[in-house]
Amino acid sequence: MVWLMILGTAVVTFALRFSFLGTVKPHSLAPSVKEALRFVPAAVFAAIVVPQVLIREEAIHLAPDNPRLLAAIAALVIAWVTRSVTWTLVGGMVALWVVQWWIGG
Amino acid sequence: MDSPRERFFAGVRAQAPPLIGIVPFGLVTGVASIAAGLTPFETLAMSIACFSGVVQLVSVQLHAAGAPLAVILATAAVLSLRLVMYSVGLTPWLGSLPLRWKLAVAYVLTDNAYALAVVDFRHHPDRGNKHWFLIGTGAISWTVWQISVLVGIFVGAQVPASWGLDFTFALTFLALLVAVVPDRASAFAAIVGGGAALAAYFLPLKLGLVTAALAGIAAGMAWHALEKKWSG
């Protein structure tokens, strides 16, 4: 079962990564497809981040006592100002620890 | 200037800052895999075979919860759908490469690598050897990822959960998000994508992420179309 899972997830993941790179030629992409692609990273990254921050224990937690919400707002400002993954991570984690200590204290 | 060597190390340098996010994410993945009942060897084998933190982390959690294989594979496919989008996104630049290079680039294609490559390729559209940039990002992130998972397997369980190391996952994507929002249409795509992800979170089979991503893309296109209409 474990080895079937490993093999299966590996095949699925690689097949999807390879999909278009392996088959579609650049000049055959329609302008509307290229237009849609422009918005993929913004839409996908936001769709990954928001539940990570706002879903706690399988419920939406949109209130100032959610430490991850406050830390994420701080990290967003840091990311905007510094444009740096490193500083966003460091600042976001410090913000999380400070807020957790404050709320828990 | 555009030699394979120069492009390879440009990729390595670009990938260096995000490594700080890969390390804790790898630790968390190693810990979760062992907690789910995988042996250290199975955990490392899965990490090399998949090379996708999101797929590894969610799959072993489903496995631990007793989910059937079909559900695990369906979830892995849905989580990896964004990789199809990346694959499409790189095709204009890399679609004419020989097969062996496409296989290599596909194997090391990650969120980080895609975000970095898109920025580099857009700023320097006429540079050659673009695939070597991705081989560079892939070489360093693959090595650091596997070491981090190994450390997670053997010592990660001693890190207290209250440190919230798993939050680094969200922070990494937050930093990537800010980097890919150059205009209002993209910002609108992000707002709708994020909001829809929350609304659709409780859809079965983790379909919420895909639904939200498609909603965000549609929103961005709609905004762009309206902007053109108003200005024209």
C-alpha cells in the first residue's frame, strides 16, 4: 500500500509537470490561453496562502485572535516593502511568535 | 554571458533566498511522514520520486487517516494541477527543447522555480540556455529539500509544534504572491482566488484549490477585458 502510494503519487505528479512542456508547441498556443496564463501564479498562490492562514482546525478563523492572520498581515507588509522571500519568512515567523506569546501570555 | 554555466549559477543564486523556506517545510514533511507510519527509507524514496512537498505532506496525512489509494491519488492529481499551469506557462520559452531536457526540467519544476524563472525569462527574453537556469534552481533546491526531509526523519520530531514551523509554507507562498502581482488585474485575480479558496475549502477531495485558482484566473481576465474596454 505504501509503495503503491509512492509510485502512484510520483507518476501523477511527474505526468502533470511534464504535460504541456512535453506536447504543446509554443506557436500553437492561442492568445487567449497566453492571456489566461498571465493570471495563473497570482490566483494559485493566493488560493494556497489564504486557507493556510485562515483555516484553523477545519473551520474559518477570521478574527484578531488568530495569530496566523496577524502574522500574515505583518508578513504581507514586509514582502511588499522588501520584495524579499528571506525577510518575509524571518519577519513572518518572528511576528507569529510575538503574537502567540502575547495572546498566550 | 548566456553560457550553460552562467545560466546554471544564475538559477542557483536566484534560488538561494527561498531555501530558507524549503528547510522548515522539508523538516515538517519528514516528521509527518514518519508520524504517518512510513519507514525512513520509504519517506526518502517518496521524497525523491515525487519531489513535491505539498503532494508528500498531504498524501502521508491521508494515508495516516486511512484514506483509500484512489482518494490519495486523486488528491495528488488535484494538488499538482497547478504544475500543469506552470508547464503551460513555460512552454512558450522551453517548448522547443529536446525531450531529455524537457524530462529533466519537468522533474525539478516547483512553485519557487516557476516564479523565479518567469521573472528571469520576462526580464531577459533574448537570453539563451534558459533551461540551464531551471536546472540550477532545481539542483540546489532538490539537494536542500532531500537533506531537510532526512533531518526531519531523524531529528525533526524534537522540534516543538508550538514553534509553528509549518507556517513557513504559507509565508513562502505569500512572498511569491507579492512578486507576481505587477498590476491591478493580477491583484484582482489574487483577491478572487484567495477569497474563493476560503469559500470552496470544504469541497470534497481538496477540489477547493483548483476551483479557486480557476475563479481567480477568470477574474483577472475579466478585469483586463474591462480595462481595455474603458481605455479604448
